[in-house]
Amino acid sequence: MSSRIHTAIVGHGGFPQGLLSVTEQITGKQEGVVTVSNQGLGTAELTKKLEEVLTEADNAVYVFIDLAGGSCFTACRALMRKHPEWVFITGAGLPMLVTCLNYRARLAGEALIAKTLEAGRRGIQQFSHELLTREETE
């Protein structure tokens, strides 16, 4: 079994698979990453599916969830109690996942979490025509 950190992407519909697909276009094929969709599943079934999928985890698991407060988050809450060593991150997006996967071999624990969350915050920016015009004239 690999000693690499396992990563799970949990979300609504095709979001988890789509996020991993786009991420792998940037980072290359990733091992130890699983996707779990809530499609057609209730909260209890989703929790059970997550437990089954993540039985292969042999160390810290980074669980990226699409939306805080949604059904996927609710299903993960049960796992938070059972697996306090796992890290659950909501608001999953491309900058966060790319950063986590790129740094997971070099960083661990709080350092990897901080780097991942920082990438997520940096990835949220507002651009407007006015701002671009102002930058072009300066």
C-alpha cells in the first residue's frame, strides 16, 4: 500500500469527477485520489459509500467537499467523528486541489493544509472591464 496521502473529492453530480479530470490535465495522472458523487444517494448511503471507498487509506486523508452545509458535507460529518486525523476542506476548487496534489509529497499536516487554503483564497479574485482598463493606462 502506498504511503502517499490519499485524497477524496466529494460532491454533487459530476462535480468530483470533473474536478479531478481538469486537475489531471494540469498535474498529470494522480494516484491515491478517489471521487465520490452523491448522485442517487441519500446521506446515509453516501456516508457508507465514503467509508467503503476510503478503507484503502493508510494515513491522513484529505477530503475535499464541494459545498459546506450540503448533503455531501452532512455525510462527511459522520466521518469526521470516526476519523479525527482526516482533514475535511469545503469549497473545493481547482486552485486548492492542484496545490494539494502538487505539494503532498513535500508537505504534510498543517503546512499542506495552510498551502492548500491559501491557494483557494488566492484563486478567488474579481476582474472587471474598468479594472483592466485602469491597469492598461497605468
